[in-house]
Amino acid sequence: MSGGGGGEEEQHLPGVSSASGSAAGTTGGRATPEMKRSAVRSLIQRYFHQLQSGCGNAHCSNANCASSGKVAPMTPNEVAARALQLFSQDAQLCEASTSAASSPQDVDMLSPNDSSSSSSGSSTSTITSASTTTTTSRQSQSAPAAVVVAVSSPNPVQSVPQLDLGGVEASEGDSEPCTPTLPPVQSLDANSLMALYEQCRAAESYDRICHAIGDVFSSVDRLSKSFVRCAEPAASSSLQELLANPPEALNKEQLRTLEGEHDKDEDSTQQVEQQEEVATEEVVANPTEADPEAEPEEEDEDVPMAQPSEAAAGEDPSQSSDTQVDLPGLRRVQRLLFGCQTRAITDKLTSSVIQLADWVHYMRPDWEKVVHCLVICFDLATNTNNSVVDMDYLDRVLPKLCHAAAAMPVPAQARLARIWAAHCSDQLQSLVAACQQQITLQVLLDEESMRENGSIISVTKVLKIVFYANILASELERPSCRLPLEGRTEAADTSASGSATVEDDLFAYNSVLQPHMPKFAEDQLEKALQVWAIDCRRPLVPLEEFYNEALSENIQMHHDYLSYKTLAMESELGSGHTNYFSFMLYAFILTPATKVDALYYDSRMRMYSERYTSLYSILNNFGQDGQDGTPRPDLKLTVRRDQLINDALIGLELVAMSSPKDLKKQLVVEFVGEQGIDEGGVSKEFFQLIVEEIFNPAFGMFIQQEETNNMWFNATPFENGAQFTLIGIIIGLAIYNNVILAVNFPMVVYRKLMGYCGTFADLSDWSPTLHKSLKSMLDYQGQDMEEVFDQTFKISYSNVFGEMVEHELVPNGKEVLVGQHNKQLFVNLYSDFLLNTNIQQQFNAFRKGFEMVTDESPLKLLFRPEEIEMLVCGSREFDFVELEHSTEYEGGYTDETQIIQDFWSIVHAMPNESKRKLLEFTTGSARVPVGGLKCLRLLITRHGPDSDRLPTSHTCFNVLLLPEYSSREKLEERLMKAINYSKGFGML
């Protein structure tokens, strides 16, 4: 250690002895907190690159280095977590990785979340380092003021010191007294940059290419003119010719050409513009003068998005997916620059891009130019080969680029999404992985304040753009299966005026008039793109890859829900600006288990609100005469086991007819003649029993499809529409009260509950055989289709009694043959009839009941249809090893107690049917919760010494009471008898 008093500071930082010691020496023997944080970040990055890329030593023996071959394959998220673990253990670091990790530039990879307070300083430090690597020690000593100017001013024209680098050699022994002048470069293209690189390599000096990169990549105006796909060859050759000549030989006209001047009369105008540009960029160089604490608004209406030059007048640029970026040429340049031996080029590129991103973040320039620049910079960041140089650029630049992209208005973000979908679809997977890596790393470093972490928020917003780019790049269902609200209203009105009778509409509720999405929660990017995730059946990047496990596990959902409610309140008050952020508005990044927590908090808040309202009403009306009844603080159902359906439906019907808001109270179920108190377990058994009876084909409301074992609505039911409404209420109550049901609906039911109509693609799980048959018809290309298929527009199907019913899809359909010209129409009408028209009245009533309970919940905001199926039916993963790991013990039991070990050995040897019975016995439900059995907190407690008593349970609290039996055989016999003969509730 060095630095005098630094030892006392360093003892709190594992593995930071040398780094922090040297840093402390620069400040008189005391390491500042900023220096310690910088050292920690640098070391974590070194561990990360060592695990991912190795040190390059083929004989490396470090088990934590990729070069040794001893590191198992890991995802970027796992690599980041492992790097933090190695840092905390002060593990061995290979010497070869020091040069890649010890640079002060590495601080940018883990920059603080508030870029407004640190971006200027970090950019200055980075550019200083990059600048000094390309000059000799003699130059830095002889012209220190010039270096400061180059660092402080973001203006590329003003930042280039008046140095003639044309004659500078790369060796340190250079002793020339002066430095030649390099002219500013206005634009670059792939060919000119590659030619300039070859010239610099031949001259063994890369100063000129670093100068060109610094000029172009730090300026929005210049980079927006660069790497243009349709650039004129003359401009490219002119730049090559001028750069090839010695800089001191350039005359005034050549300088004007490089600077873009074509007429001397423009001098006065350009001077004014340059003065304005300098004044603007001085604000960027000194962000403290520009209110650095102010966060950029998500959408700036004052800065219009410029029209592309080739776009027609009046065309919305956000609807265009065209880009002028020469992506093939850009990727050739990327491979060339990142594969070169010198770090000076990539260091200069990194510092310039960071400078550009910071300028965009604060200054809000022409957004069309910014989109062009971001396409270039993001492609450089994601089109990598996992080398140390590539990952260094990615780690330091990506957070800054995300800050800039998140500050763009919605039309510009939509434009970027369309460009990525059309031209960069091959890079979407890499971009998702890079964003997830940054989020995971920031979460692990800042678990306590991750919801206020600006870097996490910015990367999440960019990940949303990538999410929609992924949807656009995938095969979409056209026309969209999304049924707008107006269409739903018309469909309901038609159904009500058609076959429904007055008696069927018993409930004082109109579902189609209720709001299903708060105004503030509407996705403006989705509206701008006119695309919906539900239209994408097979996304290019699986949507599950957008989940971030680290974020979901550490998010503290109750705090995020409070932020969501605050946003809702501010929206109602008309507040135009807010400092709150909620991940519930970016639900694609949350795992289903985390979203279930958000729904749970929302339901409980509404239950408590209804309870307090009822209690206030009771107290307010206390002692008054003429009251027909006292409102209850809960929704209580008293049912008999032998009359379960009648008692439940009658009780719910009375509530739904008189006061539908009471359905949002907490459900309390009481079985007549039983002592059980409902703390959740009684309700679970109630839902299980009533679902078994309602979906019994003998009840006549649903039919079971033999091919898939799914339940479907009976097109000719015995009951009226009100009964389907009550069943919808029961399904909604199950979700509202966090109860999992044994319901086998095809996926199209959940899609229709979300407001979408069934289409031909939904037949694949509704009736696979029919779907395959219709698919073969669509694939047939022969002109003799009428003779081969002999199919008309009249179809037949069997009803609940097994009778064949005929239906014509078009007027006089029995006379219309299906041919090549109308086969798609036939398939669409056939699918629409089976999935929509034939059960329209029944399903509208069912959805009405469902929405009477869930209309105000964030269900549709958080969940996709497949996630709602998981929410209703539970997870399909049935892993009792996860349950064993998550189980807790009380009363003297531990995981090492002999009876506990015997218990789990018996459970693991059970068949799946017995495991389901055990799960039902202990929790009240045989279904696995969302997220798997690891999310189930089972508690096993000692229930006395050895006895003949059977094991018992508190299903409300997932508690198993297990006596300490004397032998394994007795434990197995008592346990199997308990789970096979468990019905009803009693008091112990």
C-alpha cells in the first residue's frame, strides 16, 4: 500500500489496495469517496472481462479466467453477478487484463445514475485520457492549454487545437518543435475511413484518424452526414484526396470545401451560426449553469422532428422505416477499428460518442439527425465479437446512448424502432442482452435505490423501443385481431337486441362503458407504431428474454405500486411533469411472479378501501331508524356443500344486481355446519369445488373437447346469459382473491378477455385437426381446388346433444364452392363463426361478469394472454425439489431432523397424483402458483411427540402440523391416509 493514510480508508474495500492506494497518493494521502468508488468500479469491470474474455494467456491457471478453460458458460447477467462475488472475495486477477481494466475511462461503465451531475466530469476525464494517449509527453508539456481546450469544449471545430499532426510520429522519441494543423472533418464514410486507417498504419501514426473520428463522432450535425448509404462518390473522393495531402499544403479554398462552404457570401451567416453553436455548447461544457438536476421530459413538443429530405411534404417521419445509414459499410469499419492493435482509436471513438450522447441528452437537437446518429452508435455497440475492446466500448457507451435515446420524443422513438425492425433485426438479440446486462449490473450495485437509478430507467426505456422493434420485425397477424372498443360496443348491442331477452340482463353494469386502462398508462409508443404484441404469434426474440430476473427479485413491488398510484393521482390532477417512475408501465421487463405481486397489492388496496367505506357507513348510520340492512365490510357467501352451485350463484346474483361494487370486497366463504374460519383456505376449497361442478358437461353450460380436453362454451345452453355472467364473476373473483383454479380453457378465451377476437391462428390449440385441415387448404396451389376439396360455404358441426347442425357462412353458401380466389375468405369466416359468432351471446355475458370484478385492476396493463392463463391456472412446473428448498420449519424441526428427511424422501417417491393431493392438503389447492413451487412458502411445524394422530394443516397459511412419529413406515402410513381422506374443515 502507498499513500500514507490511505490504509485506514482501504480496509473497507476488498481487492482495492493498489488501486485506491495510488489514487490516495494523488490527493495528499487521503482517498476521497469518489476515488474509492472509481477503484471499485474499475476492479469489478476487470473481473467481468476476465470471466467473459480472458487474459489471452493460453497457459493461464486462474480458475476464474476464461483463458484457463475452467469457467463454465454463463449469461451476461450471471457473469456480472459472478464478477461482484469475486470482487467481494478479493479473488485473483490476471496481470494481462490490467491494461484493459485499469484505465480511468472504465468509470463510465458504472457511472452514477444522475448523469446530469456527473456526465460533464466523466466526459472530460475520458476525453483527457484519450487525448493524451495520442500525443507525446513533450507535446502535453509544451501545450497544456491546448489540451484543456480540446477537453472542455464539446464543439469539434473549437476543440481541435491548432496542432499540425501530419508530421508527428508515434514513437516517444519524437522531438519536433511544433505540431502541424489538421483541418476539421465534416463527415466520414466507410471507404474514406478505411483508406485513412491504412495510411495511418503505413505511417505508424494514428493521430489523423483519431482527429477525424473525434471531429465527426462528437457532433450530431457531422455524424448525421456520415455513413450515408447514397453518398455521392465525389464527396468521398474529395475527402480522401484532401486527407491524403499534407495538412500544411491546404489552401483556403480546400479548407472551405472541407468545412462545407461553397460561397464567400455565406461567411457572415456562418459566423453568427458558429457563435450560437459555441454559446449552446458552452452550456453543455458547464452543465451546472444549465440546471443539471433537471431531468429531461419524455417528450419535447417544442422541438419538432425534422422531415427526411426524401420524404414527401406532410408525411409523418415516425411512420417511415427507411434509413440512409450504410450499415454494411459501418460494420466493416467496426471490425477494422475494434480489431486494430492500438487502443488510441477506440478510446477516441468511445470518448467522442459519450460526448455526443451527453450533448443530445441535454440540448434536444434536430431529432431526425439524432436518430441517424443513434442508429450508427447503437450498431457499433451491439455488433461485437465479445473481445475486451468491444466489451469496453459497450459497457461505457451503452448507458450514455440510452440516456440520449430515452430523452427523445415518442415520434423519434417510433422512428428508431421501425429502423431497427427493418434494418437491424439481426442485432436485436445482442441489443436485448446488452441492455439486460447493464440493468442487472446496476441492480446488483444499487439494490436500495434502483427505482430512482437513472441508468436503469433509461436502459429500460430503450428496452421498450427494442421490444416494439422486435414485434415489428416478427411475423404479425394481419389484419389485426385487436377488436377496438367501438367494435365491442356494437357487438354487444347487436347481441342484446338480437337473441337476448330482457330477463338475461339482470345486472346494473355495462362493461363496455367502463375504463379498462387509465389515461396516463396508455402506451404512447404503441399508439404511434400501431402495433400490438398480441398480433405477434412467434416473436423474433422470445418475449421471455425481456424479463429481468435481478430487477424483478429486488424491485420491492409495494414501493413501485405506490409510485404507480402516485402517477395515477397526478394524472387526475392534470400534472404535466412528474419525477415518479413505475416499472408497472414497463411490464414486459417484469417476471409473471412479480406482476402477480403488483396485482395482489392492487387487490388488497381496493379491499381495504371498500372495507373502510363500509365501516364508515356503519358508524355514520348507527342508531338511525329505517335502515333496511347494515352493509358488511366483506363479501360473505354462506353455502351448503350439497347445494353449492345454487347457493353460490344466488348469493352472487343478489350482490351483482344490487351493488356490483361489493364484489370488490374481500371474499369470505362459510360452509354451513362447519367450524372453519376463512383466512384464505376455505375460499380455495370453495373455488375448487364450484369449478368442478360448473364445468361438468352435465351442467350444460360448457362442453369438453375430446381432442384437447379443453372446455368451451355451449352454443345452445340450458341456462340463460345471466348464468354465464355469474361464472365470469367467479373467475374474476378467483383472480381478485389470488386463488388458482383448475380451469382448462384454450388460449383464445384469454385473448378474447383482453379485448381481441379469435382468428384462424387460434384454431391451432382449439382444434388442431381442423386447423391442420384448413392449413392444407390454404397451402394447396392447384387450379382444380373445387374438384379436390369439394367444399362449399356451408359447414356443419355437432351440438351438445351430438346432433349435426348446418350453417351457411355467406348467403346461399351451399351453392358457393371454395376455390383459389376465395379460400382465404372461407377460412376466415369459418374461424370467426366457431370462435366468435357462434358463442357471442354466451361469451359477452361471461366477459361482462369477469370485468365487473377486474375492470379497475391493472390486469390488462401487466399481463399478456398467456400470462393470464398462468395467473388463472397456475404454473405447469411441478418441481417438489424447489418446494423442499423453500420450506421453513418450526417447533424444533430443522432440515436435518430425521423425520423431516424421511418426510421428503417419501414425498419425492410419490406419484404425481399423490403429490397433487399433498399440495392440496397443505395449501388448499392442487395447482402450482405462478413462478413455480419455489414461490410457495410451506411451513412444517412439530405437532407433539409420537402418537396415532394424523397430520393436519392450516391451508390458510400453508402450515403442515406433523407429529414426530417414531418410524419412517408410520410417517408414510399416517401421511397417505391424511391426504387421501381430507375433506371439510374443523377446529383443532
